[in-house]
Amino acid sequence: MLGFHHLRGRVRQTQNIEPFPARAPGKRALDYVMYVVGVAQPFALVPQVASVYVQHETAGLSPVTWILLTLCNVLWALYGLAHRDKIITIANTLIALFDLAIVIGILHF
């Protein structure tokens, strides 16, 4: 979702579509809420990281899935860097770090 706004930004520039953030107050509020969500979202992984490291609970966690998630988020972070989009970069770097912590925990425990 975070990347979608960036791709749509390019279309807006070429097709004279509503800017980001939007001009309408309701849409503008939603735009800003989504920025907060983009930064807060990675912290949804904290309970999983805590479960792996505090309780050593790795049952049901697939290392392949978490490795792929880590790779995808690293690629999104690189995309954010390439396009100078701070929210994409910050959110996906944080998610990749949490994903990597889970991968390491799965392999360790």
C-alpha cells in the first residue's frame, strides 16, 4: 500500500490528477493517517519478535516465509531510497529488521 501512493504520484504528475496530499479535507486527513500507519505498522511485529526471543516459541513459524518477507521488505526499502520516499524507506527498513530478527530467532531456537 505504501508503494502504491508513490506509483500513483507519477500518474498524478502526468495526468493532472489530484495532488498528494489531497485538497479535500477528508482525503487529506486520510493521507496523513496513512503516513502514521506506515511508520507504526512495523511495530505490529514486536509481539512476534518478543515471542521468539523471550519465550523461544518458534513452532508454526516458517523460516522460508520470513526470509521471503525480509527480502521483499528490503527491496521495498531500496525502492523507497531510489525514489526518495521517506515513508516507504523507513517503514520497510523497520519491517525488514524485525523480519530478520524473527528469521535469526527461528534459526537459533
